[in-house]
Amino acid sequence: MSFSTSAGSITRNPAVTEANRLNEIKQRMAIAQAQMDRSFDTLEMALLQMCDARAQLATLAGVINQGACST
């Protein structure tokens, strides 16, 4: 934060304060974007694992059904 002194008093420089706030908002947005990217990657991995599990269940169900029909 920038301050200027005039006759012994301290005042804030509004332009610098606004620039600092803008930079803080940009940083928060970048952090939020990174968190969303990680969350998306986690969700994508979970969906892939779920699809793999479904395929394995379908295979197992087919094996079980074949065994039941061949007796």
C-alpha cells in the first residue's frame, strides 16, 4: 500500500490501493482456476475408474450367466 505525506498527515493513494485489490482478485481467480482444474482431473479419474468397474462387472456377470446356462 502506498502512502503520501502532506503536512505531517498520512493519506492513502487510491490508485495504488485499487491496483493492489485488482492484483489480489487476480491471484484469487488463478487459485480458484487451479482448484477447479484439480477437481476436474479427480472427477475424470473417478469416472474412468467407474467405467472400468462397470466393464469388469459386466464381464463377471457374463461368466456367471454362462456357468448357470451350461449346467
